[in-house]
Amino acid sequence: AAMPRHQLSDDQWDLICDVFPPPAPTGRRPVDRRDVVNGILWILRTGAPWRDMPKEFGKWGTVYDLFTTWNRDGTLDEILRRLQAAHVDVGEIDQELWCTDGTIVRAARCAAGAKKGA
């Protein structure tokens, strides 16, 4: 079966699953971390508003809160580092060359030299 777009493969999940701390022995069962990561990837790939995230990834507010927490505490950086390293190791990514597509970067008119208030 084909892997749905925007979702981690089993091999990719195996690379990052231990980044998350084990759930507390008491209290409510935490949301599935794989679903949360897949929800974050869906948002990042589509550019859609958080509220439009498909329900299959969980509640958008929970996914957003975890995205914010993981962005702040370095968890997302570690996930990205591991996934990039795996692609570098098999030669799918050239470690020396990184490009950014600037066509999606928005700037104020004044950043392009336009006069303010024009």
C-alpha cells in the first residue's frame, strides 16, 4: 500500500520515536505522538490554517500546543536532524548544498524599496 502524503514511513518513525519521553504512569493517556508529528508535517507541507488540519491527526489545538512546545524545547530540531542525517547517510541529500525557495517568502513593500505610505 502507498504511504499517504505528508506522513512518516515506518522507517522514519523508527528513527525519531525515542525523542519523546515515555508517558507518565498515571493520568490520561497521551495522544499518539506519531499522529501529532504527521499532523505537524501536514500543516507545514500544505500551509493550511491549524483549524483545517484533518481530524485523523487529532485535535488541532493539541497538535498546535505540542508543536509550540517541541519547537521551543528543541524536540523538532532533533527530529529534523535525525531525518536529515538518515537521508545524507544514503546519499539522498548533499550535505554541502542547501537551497531555500524564496518564492514563498513574503516581505513588506518597504523591504523591496517602496516608500512607506505610498
